[in-house]
Amino acid sequence: MTTILPSSTSTAFRATVGAIFAHHLAATAHAVEIGCTDGDREGRHVDPAGPYPLPSTSTLDSVPRLPGVRLDDGEADSRMRVLLASLEETVQCVRHDVQVRAQDVANRYHHDQDAHAFRIDVEELKAFAKAGVDQALERWFASVSDLGDRFPLARDRVLVTTQRVGGLVTAFVIGFVNFATDLANTVPDRGARAYEKVTDYFETVSSGLRHAFRGLR
């Protein structure tokens, strides 16, 4: 059963989803900017909490509360799990693509020993990772906006899950930026071990993402 609520509540819901999306775009952009190691500049580590407060889900106070009513016969839950599985697959693909590029960059530095070029390559890697994650988040937020329109009683759950998803995926970008910044700042000391460091890091990230997404479902 699909419950019809006033259109104003749908507007409030979509505005809240949009605010969460904007927050995470700003957080990843901030991470890439702070961690910049372009040229000879040393980047800084980024606080995963970021300087941006998360928008509150309390903007949905206008949505009528119907105590005891379940999530539209479980269909919303089922659709949410499908969306989460799709997002996990997309994020893992982004992770794999970034890993392959990072390994290529590490190999190139091993042969050329050009620290300046390595730092520039690392900046391009950060931007590549952010772009991939931003696209994944954009698809996610569009999907959950539609889900909230179809299943109004599930909106609170959708928002909570969406905040957790945004935090998880943003943490992936910030974690990579911090790792890459450290690698670029100390590249003369890493030498041939850069490739090994990259491989070890992404193996840990892959496992961590699987565990985190299981927790969301």
C-alpha cells in the first residue's frame, strides 16, 4: 500500500536529501583542497569530521506521524537493500579504478624518481576518486528521493540511512586523500615501496567497505 501525503511534505523531504548531498560534496571538495600537494607544496591531513555540520532530519516535522504503521508492507525495505547493494558495487568499482591508477603512478615514480611529477599525479588521483564517488552519490540521492516520494512512511528511515551512506562514502574519499597526501609528502623516503603501500592500503579499504555496507543492510 502506498500512502499519499501532502505535496509539501515531499518538497521538505527532497530539500533535506539535497542538503545532505550538498554537505558531502562540500566535505570531499574540502578534503581534496586541504590535502593538495601540487608542485612542492605539502598537503595536510583532513579531519574526517570536516568543518561542515550535517543537516538535520528534523525538517520533516510536518510529516504526519502514524504510530504503529509499518514501512509499506516491507517493499520500501526491500528496495532500500537493492539500492545499497548497487551503491556498494559502484563504490567498489571506483575503489578498484583508483587503485589501478595509483599503482601505475607508484610504478612510474619507481622508474622515473621524479617527486614533482609524482605529486602532480597524486593530485589527479584525488580528483579522480572524488569525481567517481560524487557520481555514485548523485545516483544514490536521486534514487532515495524517488523512494521517499513513493513510500512516505519510510522517509525517516531513508534519511537516516542516507546520512550514514553519505558519511561512509565521504570517509572513503577523505581516507584516500589523507593516505595519498602522506605518500606524496614523504615520497623520497618511500621509493620503491610506494607500490606496496598502495596495494596494502586498498586491500584494507576493500575489506572495510564490504564490512561497512553489510552493517547498513
